Amino acid sequence: MSAMPPEVLDFIRKRVVADVEEGKLADGIVTRFPPEPNGFLHIGHAKSIALNFGVAEEYGGKTFLRFDDTNPLAESEEFVQAIQRDVRWLGYDWEDRLTFASDYFHELYYFAEKLIEGGHAFVCDLSSDEIRSTRGTLTTPGTSSPYRNRTEEENLNLFREMRAGKFQEGTKVLRAKIDMSSPNINLRDPVIYRILFAEHHRTGTEWCIYPMYDFTHCICDALEKISHSLCTLEFEDHRPLYDWVIEHIGVNHHPPQIEFSRLGLEYNVMSKRIYTSLIEQGFLSGWDDPRVPTISGLRRRGVPPASIREFTRRIGVTKQDNLVETELLDFCIRREFEESAPRSMAVLDPLKVVVTNYEGQDERLEAPWHPKHDELGEKTLTFGREIYIERTDFSEDPPRKYRRLTINGMVRLRYAFIIRCDEVIKDIEGKITELHVTYFPESRSGQDTSGLKPKGVIHFVSGNNAVPAEFRLFDKLFTTRIPDTNNIDEQINRESLVVKQGYIEGAMHKADFSQIQFERAGYFVEDQESTSESPVYNRTVTLSDGYKVPVSVN
RNA sequence: UGGGGUGUCGCCAAGUGGUAAGGCAACGGGCUUUGAACCCGUCAUUCGUAGGUUCGAAUCCUACCACCCCAGCCA
């Protein structure tokens, strides 16, 4: 696989290039994407995936997909499968480099014993509460465990007994012996192994002790000869511990940990906890709800993987905290579909229109599937006495510069005829129920001899050509740019899902397109719940809208 | 008032001593049977603030300010 690096290199790619030029990479460029299989991947992970796989592709390296599965309480095979599917869908291939931290449990155990033998780790009998209270605070040093000075032999025996299941959970842990007064709390004799009588999704009941992240991750990186261990900023404080472990276990490969900032997206949170809660409340339909920025949610919404890749390319990689506007993602989606998506007309919120001077059978009209790409072919639509237009395309009291239908006004029906509105029919409550219009037979699209110049063009579906369909329109899930996770319920956008019952054109119903642009309405994808009898379309993104409702100046 | 980071246009983001790239958004205009797309143009005398060094500073020095992360037997 090869790919071009971005035109402007980020600091990580610059570092990679420099390392290559200096001949520092005896084993080549090797990266890894290390998810914990405890949830679904979201767009923030996509940034990391694109970085790790991208760097390797661009510079002839390799990437491991390594599951960081050291906490059997939280992890499951379900997530292992979902994550693999998502990474693959995004367009990345780990080939034969699928690994698990649990693949290395024996090596990890071996290194733990080596650490003990070197006097660098000890078995501690303190409870977790005691460990916490002796750790000190941000401004005061911690105090050493009374078990800190056990002999190597005692530690080794105890650790072996831990492994053999002789002790209850929580009664003993293995701790690295570093420095209880370090200003870096991670170095205050961190726990590196704990007892957990839990079944692991891969190793079953083989182990009752499990290594902690800080001990595991760096060793796995070293064993896989990772050349650049890329992670997010919150691990910066862990780097000294990462280095400490590598230096004290005696391996000959020491990957550099390099940190970058995680992705922030406006009006979104990247919190598993919150989405889990919204799903449980029934506000969201699941992890693949199209309003959620999970990979599966984006996929269901219709966002193509290429757009996500383009998005990650455009946001760059830095150490600055960032909050990217959703407009950029929207742009990347539209960019992907503009040339390729066939066009169709659909009426999302129908208003019935009677063409009073039309008699007889429907007339057939030809229209291209794409105005710029003839190779996509043509379709047939019809025009008849009864048609549907969009409710928002008619106004009794039009604002200035309104270019749609008004009373006594004219408008062209896309690919069909010009009509003039003569009469507005309302029910007793004053709601408009239908329009009576006149059409101009000589204004037929492509052979217009009417000389009429209406100011606007609107879309329509003919009554005899209309197939009922459901449209699901999505908006921001939260009302705040930076949702406060403490009182998230108050910031939920209750209008984030709007369902409309309207019509698609017959030719569209018969066709089999994965993506479509309903003209003037946006790009849509057929939802997984859609059937031929009751089609359902998800709006992936709206079209960008140059029309601004004029501000009324009174 | 410990430690680790970050501060360049509304949002991303280049630039690392030679006089502020680019993208998104926005705003004008052209074109248009999608108010789309497309095409043109505008958009930081200024780089968190204040001093200093220098012929010259976003880039070097000093002080200050703001924001983010860290006290799981989570990752």
C-alpha cells in the first residue's frame, strides 16, 4: 500500500522523516493502533487510525492492530469484532498484524519477575484505599508502603502465589518501586499487576492476575518493535513511566512515545458513558444511531469512509487542544458526493398542487441522473394534473428575494413546466391544503418557447409517479458547542431527529443507488430499516445553502 | 503556590531570526432549469500580555496571564 504524505507535514511525520534520514530505524517504520475492546470506535479514533496507518503507508512501514485487552472486566469479543470491522471499513489493512496485549501475558509475567529480581518491584498488601491515601496529593509527596522493603525472594514467592490464585482480589498488588515523592504521580510506585478472578475473552481462566496499562503498553510496543508509539496528550505524564519500564526490564528496543492532541468536535462529546446513557434512555437507537459520531453511526448516516479520511487529513495533527467545526466534516462529505451521487427529486414535506388546465394522461419527461455526468444515464419522470411540491416552496407572504412560488407568481418545475399559482385552498383552520395552478404547455423543459422567465426553479413529484417514503433528518445532538458533561440532559437537542413522510419519484424507487442527492434537499442514503414497500432515507448532509432568510428591517 | 502540556484570523493550521502559507466558514461578484456545484475576488500591519536582545522577532531572552491533563488495583 502506498499513499502520499500531506503537502504540509505535521510534527510527527517530520519526526518520522528525520528518523529515517538519520538512519535510526533499523527495523523500519512500525506503528500500531491500540484500542481497548470496551466500546465502539468514534471519529476521534479515526484520527488516530488515520495517523498510525497513514504514516506507515506513506513511508513504507507496517501497522499493527493491537487490542489493549488487559482489563477483562470491561472488554469483550463483541467489541473486538466491531472494531476490526470499523477499521477495515475506514480503508485500512493490518494484514497479518492483528495482535492482543493478552498474546504477551507470558512475556509480561516474565518481565514482571525480572523487575522483582532487579529490586524494582514489590508485592504490596495495602488495600486500594490505603494505596490512594498514601499516594499523596498533587502538592504533597506520598509515603512509602510498609511492604516496600520486602526481599526479592519474598516478593518473587508472593508474586508467584498471586499468580497461583492464593490470594483474594484486592489483597495484594505488584508495584513498581520508583519514587513516592516524585512530582509526577505516575511514578509514585504505580501498581503494575492486580488480582482479578475474571474470565478473559481470549485467555479464559488461565490468569487471575492482569497487568496494568503502563506496564503492558510499552512492553508490547517494544516486542513489536514499534518505531513510533503515537498516543494522545493525556498520556504525556505517563511517558517517564513508559521509559522507566523499558529501561528496567532489559529489552533492546525502546520505542519513543509521541503525543498528539485528541480530536474535539463542536456540539459533540466523545464519551462512551454519555452515549450509553442516552441509548439506555431510548433517546438514541443504539451505537449506530446516525446522530452519534461513532464510526458505525457515521456509516449509517451515509458518510463515506473517504470523507472521514479527508476530514482527518484536513484537521492535521498537533499538540494544540482543538474543537473542529462540524462544517468541515460536512464539506468533506459533499465533496465526496458532488461528482458521483445521482440526482433525484423527492418531496419531504408535500403540498398538493392541482394543475387545473391539465387534462388526460401523465406526460413523460426525460431527465439525467446527473446534470454533469451523462454516463450515469437518464430517467423518466412524469407530469400530470396532480403533483406535489415542498411546502417551503410556497409562500403567501414571501420575504424579499424569494425565488419560489407565490400567489400569482410563476416558477419552473425542474425538468418540467412553468406553473403559475392561481388559488390557495385552506382548511377551516387556515392551513394550506392545496394549490391550484396553471401550467404553460409551451414551457416544456428543453423546448421552451413560452418566453416566460420565472425567477426560480423548484422540485416536484407527480402524483402518479410518487412513492411514499420516510425521510430522517438529523441535526446536532447537543445544543451547546462544548457540551458540559455534568448536566448533559439539559443540552440535548430534542429536534436532532425529524422524521418526514413524503414522496420519492418512481424511477428512484426502482433504481438501486447506494447514495443519492435529492435535489435541493441534500445527500441521502437508504437506511438499513428501509424496504421496498416502505423506503426510508437518512439525510447524510444538507446541501450548502447560499440562501439566507432576509432579516426583516422594520 | 506540585508536575506535564498548549497559546498564530470565527474554526483547523503552516511558519522555528528576514518582514504572517493553505483549508473550512463568512462576505462580495459571475454563471446557473439544484438559492447546489463551478469560477473570480475580499478576509491577521499582526502572532496570549508586557518588557528586553537584534539592523530586523510569531520565531531568541525575561516576567506575567489564560486554558488543558495528572492523585483508578481504567486505558
